[in-house]
Amino acid sequence: MSQQNPIFIPGPTNIPEVLRKAVDMPTLDHRSSQFAGILQPALAGVKKVLKTETGSVFLFPSTGTGGWEMAITNTLSPGDKVLVARNGMFSHRWIDMCQRHGLNVTVIETPWGAGLPADRYEEALSADTGHQIKAVLATHNETATGVVSDIKAIRAAMDRAGHPALFLVDGVSSIGSMDFRMEEWGVDIAVTGSQKGFMLPAGLAILGVSPKARAAVETATLPRTFFDLRDMEKGYSANGFPYTPPVGLMNGLKTACDMLLDEGLENVFARHRRIADGVRAATSAWGLELCAKRPEWQSDTVSAIRTPEGFNATHIVTHAAEVYGMAFGVGLGVVAGKVFRIGHLGQLTDAMALSGIATAEMVMADLGLEIELGSGVAAAQAVYRHGNTTQKREAA
Ligand SMILES: *Cc1c(COP(=O)(O)O)cnc(C)c1O
């Protein structure tokens, strides 16, 4: 596979040169004062990206999955009730983890391709008058189906039900790419990883923890050692770490936050929206449909595209890799073979997106799908081009 082509899997994402350099650094003594110069700005940067004032940021050598484990083991006890909706492979895996930890999981089954149903969360919470449910779990962006959900609406549902449960949110494929407001949305723990919106190699679980979630740590009894927030907190307060930190990645994270904040989070989100709009326009031009059933559920970081009945969508991914050296994402779980995914998060430009759209077109035509070469590219160009300058001048 070409090392030069951009990749179009929804994480890990393309790593900008500046971040590759930031990650590549000589060993330093993490017990020296040099480490503070990396740790503190990284924590402060993530705090801004998460949009939290009162929350604290924690970084564990792990991935998003480890972030889930940190979130539940630090705040819950065996047998605790949790409420969670399943609408794809990632919400499914988080549910599986809760069950394996001996939590009592109530699952709101939701069609794959639909957003999380705030009304059904509200129903379940309102019925729980004894407040047995200790945590509400939600996956902001279901990466398997390309579905983004309304986290603010779920918080509103919790508030309407007057329910005190903790609100734990998987923002692994949304944070740093799509609007996310930890404080405003009343998120108690926000989970992400280094290899998606932060554009770094995998290796860091990145978490925001509210004061309410922090308080729950004192009474939660699920076993935890490596992921114990209190050890990490003690480390940070002395500008240290409870074990050997991945210093290069943390230096990368500091730089990634600078990049996102320099571009401006609103601009980053607008860029993701524009690039996604181009991919969506191409999809329509191909006569195909997204797995996300309604426009408001269509993710700006990944598009899961349904292929015609009887066609194995995985062939697109294999053929693209083998023949064109380009990586797209396969369908997972229930939609395996039914969709292929174009990941469009992280460091991506319009021109990079066009190369992915053009390649997807060639692949589909090669495989006998009725795709008119150039149709998707033209549709995306119409979204990306900056307009007819002659007309703009006349209008001015
Ligand atoms: C990628 C992803 C995960 C898993 O993260 P890892 O870093 O692979 O452990 C969890 N949730 C969502 C929504 C994801 O996109």
C-alpha cells in the first residue's frame, strides 16, 4: 500500500508532519522538571478542546477502549445499574465491557443507522423513581454506521426526568472534529483517544472528568489499579505520573491541541462539515445511500455508504487497498459487507478528500457497480470550489 496516499479509515487518522515530529523526541527523564513542560500544557489544551471549565483532564497510556474502562471502573460498583443505547459496533462493545465488569446493563436497542433516542432514555429514567440507575452511557458518534447523536438532548432528557445518574459519553470519533461541549452538555466523563480527532498515533486514552464524577470515585468499588484516577491525580499534582508516561505522545498531544486551537475549533468543525458535505454529495451522485437514515444523524467524521443488495461492500475496501493503495473502512458487525466507510476526520483538506472520492469511484466501477466516473468528484467539487469569482466580483 502506498505510504503517500491519505488514508480514509475513521481512525487512526492521517498524522500531520508537524505532529510526527512532535512525537519523535529523545528520551527525557519523566521525573525531571522537563516533563511538567509537556504534561501541563497538554492537560490545559485538552481542557479547551473539551470545553470544560470545572472538569479535569486525565491521560492514560491506552486507547479509547481503555478510556471506557477507566470511566466505568472509577465511578461504578459491581451490580450497579447503567442505561445505554446500542446503535452500532462501538456502543455494542462498550455494553459488552460493562457486562463483563458485572454491571447491570439496561440496553435501549436502536436501529443501526439511527441516532440515540433521547425520548427512550427519558422514559427509562423517569420510570426509575428509586434512582437505581447510576450511569447513563452514550456514544456521541457511532463510527460503525456514521451516525452522530444529540448529546445535549440526552442531557435534557436526564434533566427532565430529574435523574442524578452520571453521564458518561464516548466522544472518541467526535471530539476535536465535531462540536462537543463537555461543560454545557453536563457530561461527567468524556472519553476519547489520541488517534482520531487529535491526529496522533494510537496510545493515549484522553478523558475529561467532572467534579461529580470525581466525587463518585471515592465510593466506586469496581477493581482498578492501572486505571485508578486517584493515582494519576496524585502524579499530576507533583508534575509526575504513576508509571512511565508515553512522553512523545504527550508532546504530540500538546502540539495537536495548539494546532486545533490555532485553526479555531469552529473552523475545524466547519472544515469537517464541508468535507463531509462533499462526500455526501458524491454518494448521492453515485446513486447510493448512507447508512445514517436522517440528515441530522449524518456524521461529519465518517460516512458509511450502503452498497446495492447482493454486493459485498468489503470488496471495495480490499480492491482499493490492493490496486490503488488506498485505505477505506470495512463495515462492522450487523452492517459488515453492507457498507463501506469513508473516514474523513482529522488532518484532511478538500483536495485530499477529492482523491479519496475519485479512487472510490474507480474501485466501484472496476467492481461492476454502475458508477459514472467523475460523477462523485464533480458533485464534491461543487461543494468544495470557492465559487465563480467573476460572479462574486459582480455581486460586490
Ligand atoms: C475508535 C473508537 C473506539 C475505540 O477506540 P480504540 O482507541 O480503538 O480503543 C471507541 N468508540 C468509538 C466511537 C470509536 O470510534
